[in-house]
Amino acid sequence: MKNTTKYRSGMCTRTRFLSVPGKFTVSKTDDERVHDSNMQRLRGTRSVEMGSSVYRGTDKEGHPFVSNSMSLDSSVFLKVPSEKDCTRSSKLRSQSDSDVIDVEPQTTSSRSRKKNIAAAFFGRKKIGGRRCSVSCTNTHSAKRDNFIIHVPKPSGDVFYPQHPVVFEVNQEEQEFYIRQEMFHRPLALQANITVLEAKGLKTDSEENCNPYCLLDIYHPLKRHSSYSPKSSPKTSPRSSPKLKKNSSSTLPVIHTTDTEEVLRTNTAKHTSEPQWNEEFELPVEDFLTDEIQLYIFNQEQENGAEKPQPDKHHLLPSLLRNVLHVHDHEKWDHHLFGKVVIPVREIPAQGCDWWWDISSPSSKGSKLPCGKCRIKLHLSHQQSSVTGGQLFSVEDYYQAAEQFYKQAVKVREPNSSLDPHLSVRDIRILDLFAQSFGISKLSQILIHIVVLLEWCNSHDDITTVDQALQAAIQELQMIWASKQFDLSHCSQKMPLTDAEIMMYRRAASGYIRTLSKHLDSNLELFPPYLDNINALKQKFSVSILLLELDLWDPKSSPHSPLSQKILLKLQEDTDRWISEKVSLIFNHDAVQDPVIPRMTALVELTNLASSHCLPMGVVSNLYNTLGIGYFRIVSFCVEKKISSVMRGLCQELDAYQRKYHQYNVNITYSSRLALRMYFAAKKFYSIVRDNVSRRDVFRLTIQQYQDWFLDALAFWLQTFRSECLNRIERALEIDKDVVVTHSLVKFSNSSVDVKACFAQITEEWRQIDYHDPDAAVMGIIKITDLICDGTRIYTEKIHAMMEKSNFYDNGEKQFDITERLCITLNNIEHVRQYLKELPVLLDWESVCMLLSTKHENDDIGNKAISTLSRLIQSSQQEILMKCAQLITQIGEKMKIDMARFMELFTQKTPEKASSIDQLFQYLSTNLRTLRERLFDSMYPHITAQLWKTISNLMEEQVFVGERPEYYCQMKQFLRALTSFFAKDGLEEDKIQIEEYKKLKDRLELNSLSTEELMLEYFHSLADEIVNETPSEFLGNLAVKLSYIEETRGNVTIFVKVIRGSDLPGLDHSGLSDPYVVVSLYPKTMFGHNKPQKTKIIEQTLNPVFNTTFQFPNVPREYLSVRGAVLLLSVLDHDKIGSDDFAGEVSIHLSSITPMEMSATVDSKPAVMLPVKRPTSQTEGPYKVLVERSSWDKMAKLFITDRRRFIEKQRKRTDLNSRMAGFLSFFRGRKS
């Protein structure tokens, strides 16, 4: 039969016919007849083989016939029944596996374009299952070589009695096409397999489970194997027919040629539930006996890494290794999970998507599965020219679908809508046609969409099939999306041909043009209300779906006709709406000062416009699909009108504020209104700026909105200050009773309200966000100063309230820390803490940096930051000073009670350790209240104040001149108090204050013995000689010092007094008669060493003595005693009365160095030491010894001895210091 070529709508379509896949066989010899009988048993039918070359003609009686004369031994005619035969065969009957049907003939005009496709549907055979729609069978007539072709009985889901009506052919033509098509049907089938996933694979661990699949199709007849493989377990649809088994083997033996390929999936890594989702095609040679075999393996690993996947040409040995000669080893490869065997004959015509049991390779005869595998299967004709004929294409499917839709319109009910809706049976027939010839589901749906779109265009109706089009397009999108996942070849990602895409573009463009003609002029496009959006979305739903499909040329604009019409309508609606709203603003001319109501109306309009211009995803997506920037268009239209009105009203408002600047009410109201207008303009500009492109921003007049409010800025700050002060007054007025806001909160409503006021001012300024650095810095300074003043005013008013409540008056009652007092302190601290947040809240650094950048001078920005910092520091210092006054007063009030409790252990019963407990109890009670109610930042301040008060109080109450035991007890009480405050959290540096150190030193000295006090006194006296410069120059004394070791741990100290220089003159002549007394102190240690003195040198200030003294039997350890000294006293000899004291030199014994036994003191270097006069000490050891002298004899003797030198110091009679030095130089040289 020749192929006919048709042209329709610019497309080349080759009409082809659906053939029955299968072979016709006929017996030629006796041996072949036996072989064919065996084959028939295997197939379950009695078919005969025919060749592919077919001839048409008429017999002697004029009946048409079809014959195949090339492959038969004798001439075989396929008799076509006449009309009489058809009439006699009007009843349905069954013969063998086929049924015969008689269809009423019908006469109609010849339509060659439709008849070729009709033949394919009339000659349709169901692929899969046991039924053959058309078969060649023996009629048992007189002539054995004659065969009759019977038209099969229409099965419920395949054949359709209206085929002749759909394709407009009569019965004679129908039967002719059936017989004609029978011998040109494709002979080769293929199995389309999609390996989806598996589950339940038995493995030791997920880490070592890396499954993959090998696929092959088993042809038992071609390969002459002795039996076919077993099918999957019973859960599979049906097992294959069992052939005779080989007694020597229980497993299949597969013979595969070298040219065949074993298909392989990718490896799923580390999972026992792999997902492959890979598609394969396998050729089917014998429909009844072929079986699909799938083996699931585990990927081998070496050294923790997987082996690389081998080439597919090397996969066959891997498969055969597990299936060949297994009976010899009686075990399977441990890398094989199992297999699935699927008979081809059990695949349904419509395909299937089933879970198949995986049979275990190691179980002999066991039917227990070792997992499940999900496989999608369907059969189709092989798309190859090897079969001898050409298959049908998408163009043929398009023509068939078009005929079915037309017939659906014709047979609709009389009163129903003109909706080309296919029945389930029509869709089923078209699906089987597409599956048989490999037409993808994507192409099918696309053709349906094209047919529906063309129907809309031809009938000028866009609403009837909208629902059907939406469903079809959405299904197309889902299938298209599924094609994009995990595709191994780029060709698979483009499953549509150019012809199909061109069909779609042509039909969709026509639909969009039709839609633009029917655009409703009453539909409002602005404002974007929900009802309008839904109506528009419903009207454009199909066109949007069509445009969203990725099937258009990027350079084309299919939406252009519709977009232009919508764009014009959108601009008209926007201009009309904004013009109506602006006209309403100026309807207040009759009002005095109309700028206020006009500005109020403009604020409302600006906020409304902002809400309408705010992008909404549903609106943007709807218009973007049509190539329209909806919010960009409306933003330009609305902004142009609002900007001009706003600029004019701002100028009018500035004039109004200058006019009423002396009236606070007018200024406050107008400033608040201007601020609302500013925020509305800022929000509107932000939205509009985001809606347009960056290069279009300069076209916006609203971007200059900050310049329109510069004059109003000063009035805003004035309003902020007045509102802040009024709010502080109201907060304190409400909070007279210091009501706590919450049981867990440590401050009252007043501090919360004041801080909220500060936060509101700060936040409003942040929202103002002036871009000009000069205006921004000016505003920040004003805001900072405002908040600092508010904090100071709040603190002062709280102090005034405390004074009125007589808090600063001293009372005799016991004072306890109350909750109200703690809350008062907390309120001040709560407000003060906000000052620390201002640098961050107002962003000082960034604003000042912009100021420096604008003026190109870093000093300007630094000076601004310095000014702001000084404002904060001065305010905080004043607040802390007020807090310190309050805390000091708390300490003074508690001092009365603490003094009463302290008397118990300082004066009344110091010997009792428990006498301090009452003070601890009093402190614990009050500190607990402070700790619970005070802020953590305030608590250390008040505890430090209490510690200072206790230190001063104890200093006052400790007795004077008591025995050392008393002071030791006081030291213990002081340590207990120190430990108490340290445990309470007072830091060490806060404990070590001057008051505490003074008290501690006093207790330490008073607890020493008299001898220890003497040593401390002489130690300080010797240190003064070394470390301090004398306040009065009294000359120098030159000496040499050393000692020699003796026996029994004693030493002998040698002292050589060499001379004195510049000694003070004490006689009336201005000169002195000096001599030196050398002594070891204190006398309690060196009582056996008597003082020694030099000779008297008369009438000189620079005497030369050169006298050596020895102090033997001094214990060696005395040299290292702190305070042991050598005292050289310089005296003026008077003949009448006692000698006068000129000065003294004190030397630490530890500073004297030893010398050898053979050496003398002359070998030591001389030391020049200044002569000093001791003074009366009001602090230190001397004072303690004076206080102790009333009951201590040793102290009394020491004080008496030292008073000779301290109290009886005669004034100098020599010349002034310079002259005395000058004269002493010459006198010294003379001497």
C-alpha cells in the first residue's frame, strides 16, 4: 500500500496506519507443521506466518482480495465478505480466540485525508493481554488454503461503534481498510521500562548498600533454550507459561550474543531504599514467550571507595557471572540482592506502574520475597524502518484528535453548551493509539491544547473551553517538570519537535488575539481591588498559562496585542482615579486657614496611594506574564500628581507656622501634621522608588521631599521638647505614691513613661532620617540635649519630692530600707541608663562621618562627636551627684542605728565575740531589701556608702590608750565586717578605702607591744634620714661604721666619728661647743651597752672628732631586727645649765657592713649623714606610746627621754644659711 502525503495548516503530515503486531504462520511441510503446533501451544493461538509483501485485487466474482504471494508456497487468498455475507453474519459469534462482528454499512462521500487514519483505528489491535483484535484463522471451509479475515468484536474499552461516523466512511470502506491495514502493521514491538525505586533490600548497613540494576530481555524461542525463566512471585500479575525443564539444571542458562547490550542503572549511594527513575527500551521478539529480567546488585567497594562503573559493554559478564552455571556452585554472588522476572504477555495495553517482588537468588523454591521493586511498563511499536513499514506520527494524531473533538460537538445534547468535550472512551482510544506508536504523553496533551485553541479561534469563543484548557495546560506543565529531573541525555530534556512547537505557537497566538478583541471596557484595572484582580485573573488565566510555557521564541512577543490594549486601559484608569482624589483635597476653600484640612486630606491620599502602589505578588505575576510592569506604570501616574500638590501645601504650611509661631497649640498641631505628612511622603517615595528602575529614579519629583520640610524641622524639635517636659510633669504627678508597674519590676510608672517618651522621640528622629548631614547633625545635637535636660529635670523633681516628704530630716527612730526608697533610686537609674544608649540609637558615628565627608574635613565630624559626648557626660555627672546625695543620706540615717549596735562590741562588751551579731542582723535585713529591690548597677554604690560609714563609725568608737589585747579583739571584729561586705559582693577596691586603711593601721599599731612600737618609731626615724630631705639644714656628720664577728654569735660594732660640718650655732656668739653621744636603741634591747660620747670641741661649727667607739657583745641577730638603730646625738656643751640639743643622726644596724679581724674601721669608707631634729608626731608609733604612757612605765621612760630632744630645741644663733656656709668653708679650711 502506498503512503499518502497530506498538507494541512502549513504542516506536512504522512498518514500511516495502525497494524497488528504479530506474525501469521502457515504450515509448509509435515516437519514444519509439527514445529508450528509446538509454537502455537507456546503462544496460546493458532496463527500462521505470512510475508510482508501484499497485493490487492479482485477475484473472478468481483470481490476484492488481499494476498501475500511471496512467502507462501501456494497462492493464498484472503477472502473479503460480500454484503450478503455481512448480512448473514449480522449476529456476533466467537471463533477460536477471535470474535466476528458485523457492522451496518453506511454510504458517505470519500474523504481521503480521514480515511487513512480511520483504517488505523478500525484495524486496532490491543497490545498486551491475551485478546487479539484481528487475527488470521482457519475457517474450516472446503478449501484449506483459503482464509477469511474476521472483524473482531468491539471490546468494552477499545473499539468504538462510532468510528465510521467520526471519520465519515461507510462500512465497505471500513472493512476494506481493515483488510488492507492488516498486512502493513509493524511487526516489531518494544518494551518501555522505567525503573523507579526499590525498598526492603536486605543489607548489613546503609553505608555498604549501593544498589544498581541490570536489565535484559529473555528470548527463549530465538535462543533455543530448554525452558523459560521463572516469573516473579505470586504477587506479580501472572507467571509465564512453563516449558519443559532440563533435568540437569534448576536455573536458567542464558545464551547472549556479543552484539547485545545489558542495560544498567546508576548506583544509588548508601541506601536500602534506592530511587533510580531511569527509562530503558528493550526489543520484544516474541510477545507470548519473551520475559523481562531485572537483577539488583550491590556496588563493590575497595579500600573504602567504590569501584568505578564499568562500560555497558562489559556489564554482560557481570550479569552472566550470577546466572550461568550456578548449579555447579550452588550459591550466588554475594553482591546480588535478587531478581525480578516479568512476562511480556502480562503487560496491560494501557501500561502499568506496579510493585514487583524481588525473588532471592539463594532460596531454592522459596516464594518469600527479599524486597520490592517499583517498575513502570508499557509496550509500543519500534520506531524503526526495519519493520518494512512506516509508523504514524504526531501529525496523524492531531488529525485524529481533531475529528474526535468535532464529533463530540456534533453529538452533544441540544440544550448543552458548545463545549468540545471528549468522553472517557474517546480519550482511551486516542491514548492506545499514541502508546502503540511511541507518541509521548507530552505530545498528546500538546495536541489536545492545540485543537482546543484552534476551536476557540474558529468559533470566536474564549470562555467555553477555558476549564478544559487550564486542566490540559497544568497537566502539560507537570509532565514537563517531571522530564527535567535526573535526565542523563540532553536530548531527553527537549521531548517536543519543532513542528509541535510551531503548532502550539500558532494556535496560542491566535487565542491571545481573540482574547484582546473581547477585553471588557467596564473592567477597572486600578485600584487593584481584589474583585477586579480575580475577574482579570479569571479572564486571562488561560492566556497566562500559555505564555508561561517555555515554548516561545525569546525574540517574539506573542502577548503584544493584548498588552498594548491593557496598558492603555491601565493608564486611563489610574489618571482618572488620582484626578478625582486630588480634586477632593481642594474642597475646603470656605475654611479659615484651609492649609490644615488640605494637608490632612493629602496625608490620607498619600497613604492610600502607597497601599495601592505597594507591590502584590499576584498582581505583579499576572501583569508580568503579559509584559506589563503594573506598579511601575501606576507609580509614575500617581507620583506626578501627588508631588505637585504636596510641594505647594508644604510652602503654605511653612507660612502658617511663621504666622502662629507664638501660639504653642497651633505650632504643636501643625508640627504634628507636618510630621505625619513627612512620614507619608517618605513611605510613598520608598515604595515608588522600588517600583521603578534605577535609571528612572531621577524622573521622580518626590525624591526631593526632604527639602520641602527643612523649615518645619525647627518646629518639630520645639514640639518634641515641649511634649517631653509636659509628659515628665504628668508622669510624676500620676506617680506621687510611687506605684510599682509589676511585682517583678523594680521601678514605677513614672520612669517607664519618661523613658518611653525619650524612646518615642529617638525613634521618630530615626524615622525622619534626614539625608543632608548638616541638618542631621543639628537634629541629633538638639535631640541629645533635649533628652539630657529631661533626665536632669526628672532627677531634680524626684529630689524635690523627697525633701517635701522630710526624707533629709534626721530622726531618732530606727531607720530601715523601704521598698519605696529603692524604687526612687531605681527610677533615677532607669532613666539615666538611657543616656548610654543614645550614641547607638542616634548613630552618632555614621552621621558625623557623613558630615566630615561632605565638608572634606575630619575635624568637623570629630568636633561634633566631642560636643555630643560632653552633653552626655555633664548630664550624667549631675545625675550621679544627686544620687550620691540620696545614698549619703541613707547612710547617715542608718548610722544612728549602726552606732548603737557597734557600741556593744567596741565599748560595752568587747570581750564577747557575739556582741557584733546584732549589727550583722541589722545590716543583713536592710541589704536583703536593697539587693532584691535595687538595680544591680545601684546596689554596689549604696553598699560602698554603708562600708564607708561603718569604717568612720568604728574609728570614732574605738577606745584610745587601751592594752594591746583590746585592739586585737577590734581587729577580729573588723575582719568579720570586711568578710561580711566581701561576701555581699563589694569589690576589693571598694573595700580598701582610706577610712578603712586608717582604721586598720591604727588597730595594727595599738595591738603591738611597747618594744615593737619603739622599733617602729626608730625605723621610721632612720628612714627619714635616708629617704627624706630635711626641712632645715643642720649640717652633716661624717662617720665610719663596721663590725667584727665574735664568738657565741656576738659581734662588736665599731663607730668612728670623724667630724661635723655646718652644725647649727646655739651659743650667743653664733658658735657652739659640740660633742656627739653614740648610743644603741632601743634601750630594752641594748641595756648593757652604755652610751659613749666624744670630746667637746669648743667654739666651732665644724668640729673634728676622729674618735672610735666599740660596742661589744651585741647579738648577731640584732643587726637584722627592724627598727634597731645606731643613734648619734649632737649636743652643745653649756657650762651653766643643761646642754642644748643640736640634732641627731639615726642609722639602721642592718646597713653596717662587716670587716676582717685584721682590719680596722679606718679601712671603711666615710659616710656623710645629714643632721636632723625630730618632731612631735600626731600619728604613728610615737602617738600610741604617748597614749600608753599612762599605764606603761617602759613607754613613759621612752617618751620622757625623747621629749628632751623634741620639746627642748633651742633656736639657732648662727648667721643665715648662705653666710654660715661661706664662713664655715674658711673655718673648715683653717681647722
